[in-house]
Amino acid sequence: MSKVFTAEEELQSDIVACQLVIKQILDVIDVIAPVEVREKMANQLKAIDFTGHPAADAVTLRAVQKAVALIELKFTPQNEAH
């Protein structure tokens, strides 16, 4: 790779890489984790208190919300999702 990326291209690349890693992690969890562990993961993310925390910017908060939604969506049986 000899191309120099712009800051925006590098950010897009980072996002895609993170999405791929998250997909792999969710697939592993789906196979090995009982329902209680999956619920605990979502609950732990929901319990994060960002008030006064330096990482409490809107983008981080939205990312946590999306992570919770992904965990809940991924592990909700299809007959319960409707």
C-alpha cells in the first residue's frame, strides 16, 4: 500500500475495520455465550454513566446506543423481534 490516505479515508477505513471485528466478535459470542451473558453485555453498556466523563461527547454516546442495539438485535430470536 503506497497510497497516502486523507484523514477522512483513514477514518472510513477505521470504521470498516471496527465493523468487521465487531461482526466476528458477535459471531463468536453467538456460538459460545449463553443468553445470560448476552443480556449482561447489553446491560453493562446501558449502565455506563457518561455524566462528567471526558468521553461523553455526542458521537461516543451514539456509539454506545448503537452497540446496545446491535447486541440486542443480534441475539434476539427472530420470532421475538416481530
